[in-house]
Amino acid sequence: MITFSLAFLVPADPVRMIAGRNATPTVVENIRAQLGLDRPLPIQYAGYLARLAQGDLGRSYMQRTEVSTLIASRLPATLMLMAGTIFFELLIGLTAGILAATRRGGFSDRAVMLASFVGVSAPHFLVGLLLLYVFAYLLGLFPLGGYAHGSLKHLVLPALTLGIAGGGWYSRVMRSSMVDVLRQDYIRTARAKGLKERKVVLVHALRNAILPIVAMVGLDIGIFMSGAVVVESVYGWPGIGQLAWQAIQVIDIPIIMGVTLTAAVAIVLGNLLADLATPFIDPRVRL
Amino acid sequence: MTRTRSMLLAAAAALIAMASPGSASAAEAMVVTYKDDVSTLDPAIGYDWQNWSMIKSLFDGLMDYKPGTGDLVPDLAESYEISPDGTQYTFKIHPGVKFHNGREVTAEDVKYSIERVVNPKTQSPGAGFFGSIKGWDEVSGGKSETLSGITVVDPHTIKFDLSRPDATFLHVMAINFSFPVPKEEVDKLGADFGKSPVGNGAFKLKEWTLGQRVVLERNADYWKKDSPKLDQIEFQIGQEPSVALLRLQRGEVDILGDGIPPARFLEAKNDPKNKGLIVEGGQLHTGYVTMNVKTAPFDNVKVRQAVNMAINKDRIVKIINNRAVPANQPLPPSMPGYDKNYKGYAYDPEGAKKLLAEAGHPNGFETELYANNTDPNPRIAQAIQQDLAAIGIKANLKTLAQSAVIQAGGDGSAPMIWSGGMAWIADFPDPSNFYGPILGCGGAVQGGWNWSWYCNEELDKMAAAADAMTDPAKKAEREEAWRTIFIRIMDDAPWAPVFNEQRFTMHSPRIKGADALFVDPVHIPVHYDEVTIAE
């Protein structure tokens, strides 16, 4: 509803974008009537909902293709990038977070906190181009962007670019959560039993400390489903972000609505997944 | 044992395939990159940077241009005749030209395709180009489906009756919107025709992976035996221009569809390795500042002339790394009708201040300058802002999304607009296209593109008279008439012309062809049918 109204509040006219620069006012009004955009907004919205209930997201104004087809064509790349990113986020975030928490106040701790700060703050565009230039152009280890029907080689750099930023957040959350858990009585008990420190941290403490991270992964699933515009464009990755960004430029309302809807569903699903996963990690939590 | 070995072999093969995507066909396929999606390849609808030239290679219209020039030549038409009064055009269609589905192209197809464009149900951005054909108002208003001005004389002869003599009509017959489409395929595919186009051109569609790539392959049945020169063209979509440049340097890409990225321009241009790979040419483009003549203080011609004298065009051209030449009149230098001898308003801030004082603004005034928010337009707008400040005009910048600026220009709410990134590139190489929509009374309407709202009835009459000179023998006279019109406009100064963009096309060493093919005024970025790949 909000997206729908917002799309119409933009001080620009989608019909004029379709009609082009040679259109006379009559042509513009004819096209407006063809699209039903001359009817009052509530009626347009009701019409949209009615079609949506039948699974019809409409056709793009500019491309004239079914929005569902367009979104479906972008889904594999988006899902793949999401999986790759979450993998790197966890890899970087957990390793760095645990390292920092167990050596609290030490050099590693400070180094990790500084690195995570840089990772979080560095613009994706810059990190992306830098990784691309060094690892793809100079060293030739990875291809210079592209998707190539889901080859892992093409996935590494874009996923790493996003993973560095996400990993920075994860490591900070992981560190503070781990620090809290390590203060708990049961950890002291475990240590008193004579368990090795490695086992105490990785088995006993991690299970509890990781819960906030699981919730974050759930959120990320939703966020990445609406696309990662910058990284997608640097690497030529055909994800949903590119589709949405181009649609916004030309006020292609059906696509904007479709992508927003997909993202909303994904956020709900992501949170649900995180909630469902929690009891497996910490059996004390019941649904 | 054998099984393990064949599995290993298969894995190795897969790895090699992964390592060098597309290398199997690299020998004969030209690779072109674009940042944005190809929206459609339906000639009735496609009107963007990416698809414009692709459609020209998939379809042939009655007229075309000699490769590398703006000179009209018959294409699908074998010959044509213009009645002495210039209101009747008759075309003989080349017999035996076939659509990609094997059926012959006839006069019926040409009629159907133009009527389809004008029909509001098609929602075509090109409907307005056919306004001079009789019956246009009825079809465009939805009252009729057939244009009374088009007659199919026989399968290979088509006659157009116009409501007014129109010297630009041959150009209109060369524009994408006039290209014939087969009715049976449009009926079958409906709105999806644009994703599976069936044309009659040098290339046909081989593959389209949404958001990733479009592959065109040679039309083996093409009626021009020496065309096209390439077997395949692969368009890779979603490619960031600066990454595409790196890929070109590594030999993975042949043509940068979006050009050399501005940030890398000087570096690429000065690199000795790129010698001979970057071709420079003119473009049918002018960038200008519009001043809304309907609102104060720009209703005073002296104020508008002062703005013309205040802007330091040489500095602005430097800001964009000399990718343009300074302009002093609406027409670009490569357009017929351009006046070489016209000097325009020279840069003169002191004189500008004097004019402002005479106009009753000795201390300047405050106004708004709208601009598109994509680079380099905000930087150019800032330079103009500084120049205006120097003569006392305080212009507040409004850098907005393209669609919002177009809206503000079309509804008359913007006092000044920097046109960069939006206007104007001519649809065809004729001066008429630089007048009607952007400087004539017809464009000074709600939603129009005449953002100055300049409307000079006398010049409109002169323009109509110039466009009535349809006799090819009067070409020079017609050019002269247009030249006069545009210089008269500059006396009223509704615009401050700033520069004409130059084109710089970069290609890989293996792509060959005359320089003119790489800066073709009509086929942009390159003439896909004519360039070749060296072995």
C-alpha cells in the first residue's frame, strides 16, 4: 500500500516516460487511459490487489514483459549471491569475532575491531572495484565480472565484497555476545571440569553466543532478496537489484511493486527461518 | 577405471569452459557491452540507447542512410517518387525480401506496421513521427484503426497521402518506428513480440537470456548478399562501463556500448596502447540552458542575452575533459543548416552585467537551475551557477532524477534547465527535428519538450514553409531557410547553447572498418552490419 502510494507521489509521470519525447498531449492521455492510470488511485489499487490475488503482478510498462517473468529470471543469481555472501559473512564474522572475544583487550582484539570498522564503512563500490582490479585484472585469478550461469568462480568476488561489509557487523556482534557468554557460570564450570579452552569456546560458548547472529542472517536474507544494487552493477551480476534500480529510473511501477513485494515476502520468510533454526542450536528455546 | 577417467575428463572440460566463457565462438562473434537492460526489440516500442541500433540490424525500413553518413538512400524500397506538391510519396518495395519466418515482405506489412505504431493500444513512443499522414488524428484518437492516407497499390507498391507537404518524410521512413513487422507473429506473440522479434534485417535473434545477454546471428537469407559482415554479435548486459573497459583491454570485449567511462577517459585516450582504437566523431547533440520566456525575469530578452554572455563554455568543455566542442547556436556542426560563420554571444561577463542593469536588475536576481543528477551534469550545473553568480544572478541548483526534471520542464515550473543527459539528440539528421519539439510552438505545451516555452508564430510559419520544400533540388534552399530560422532564434536567445558532445568509440584491435562506421550518426555505437573482425 505504501509502495503503491509512494510510486504515485513521485513528481514525475510514468506515462510520459512511456510516450517518449515526440508524444502530443492526446497521445499521452490515450496511453494513460490504456494503462488505466487515469482512474482514481483507490480503484487502481483495488484492481492491483485483485490481479495480485490471482498471482498476476502485471506487465512492465517499458519492457512489456510479465513482471513475474522478469523477477523469476533474476532470482537464481540473487539467491546465489545471497548464499555466497552469508557464507563469507559467517566465515569472516565468526572467526574474527571469536578471535577478538577470546583475546579481549589484546592486539588481535584491537586489530579485528579496527578491520571490522573499515570493512563496514568502506563503500561497496570501492571494495568491489579494488578486489576486481587486483584479483581479476592484475592476478587473473577470477573472471572480470559476469555470471556465466551460476559458476562458482564468478561468485567469489561479489560475495566476498558483500561478505566483508557484513562480516564486519557480524564480528562485532559475535564478539560482544561471546564476551557475555564467557562470563557465565557454566563456562567457569566447564573450565573447572578441565575441558580444553578450545572445546569450551567452540562447543559450549558458541552455541549460546551465536543466537544473535542467526537472527541477523534471517534479516540478511530479506535484505539481499531486494538486491545489492552497487555490487551487482560493479560485477555485472544479473540480480534483482539491477532490475529494481533500472525500473526506478524510468518509474516502471509494476516492476517496483513486484520487487518490493518479493522483498517483503523474503523478509518474513528470513525471520521465520531464523526463528525455526534457533531451537536446533539452543534447545532451551521453544517455538 | 575408464569411468573415473571419463569423469575426470568431463570435469576438466567443464573447468576449461568455466575459465573462458564464450571462447568457442569468440573467433566470429563481436562482443558489445551495455550497462542497462535491453527493454524490447519491437521496433514500434524500442526507443532507448541499447536497443535503437540492435533494431536497425534486425529490421529494414523503406529508407536508410549510407553507412557512416546521414545521407538518405532507399533500402527496402527499390525506388520512390514524390508528387510535385510534396503531399504524395510512392514507394516501390524490393521484391523477394523475406521476414525471418520466410514470408515475403509486402506493402500490406508496411501499412500494418505504421498503423500499429499510431494506434494508441500499442502505446508506442513513435506515434508522433507519423503526424503528417492523412487520417493520423482519427487513428491516434482511437476512432479508427486504419490510416486513410496509406494506400496499398499492389503488393510491392505503397502510397502515402500527407495532410501537408513534409520534407522530412523520407527520414521518417528510415526511423525504427516505420520498420515492417509480420502481423501473424505479432498476433501470435502479443506483447511478448518485443522479446522474440521476427524481422527482415541482416541479423536475427538467436538467444536472449533476460538481464544477461542478447545474441544476434547472421540472417543467411538476407537479400543483400554482401551483408552483414559478422556471423554473430553478442550483447552482454549489466556490465559496468569501467569494468567493461578492463575487459576490453584483456581482449574479452570488442565494443564499449556505453562509451569510455568519463573517469577513465583521459587515461584511456592518452595510453599509447590504445592508438587507433578510439575514434572521435561528431554527434547530433546540443547541450543547452533553457530559460522560461513566460516568466519574469526571463521574459526580458536582455536578461536571456546576458545569461548567454555570462557562461564560460570553454571552461565547461574543459571540465568534461574536452569530450565536446563549445556551441553558439542550437544546431550541432554536423547537422545540415549549421551556420559556420555565426559568432554567437561571446563570453563577456562585464557586457552581461551591463545588459542586466539595462533590464532593470543592476543587482541581479535569484532563480532556480534544474539539472539531471547523473555525472557530469551536476558538475556542469555548478560551473554555470558560478558563472551566473559572477554577474549577480543567484541560481539555486535543483539536481533531480531525469524524469523529475523532464516533468518540471514540461509543466513550466522550472525557470532554467541544464539539458544535459536529457536533451537533445536528433532522431534523424534533419534540422527540422531540432525545431518543432524543442523550440516551436507545438512543443510549448503541457508535457512538451520546449522547456523555454518559446513560441514565435512567424518562425513557425517559416519552419512550415521550409518543411514544404520537398523537391530534392531545393535542398540547399531549404538548408538556408533553416539556417535563418535558427539564427533568428538566437536573437531572441531562449536558450544558452553550451556545447555539442563529441563521440568517442573505443573498439578492440580485431574489429576493423572505416572510421566513419565507428561514429556513424545514425547507428550508435557502431554500424553493426558493416564492421568486420580481422582473423
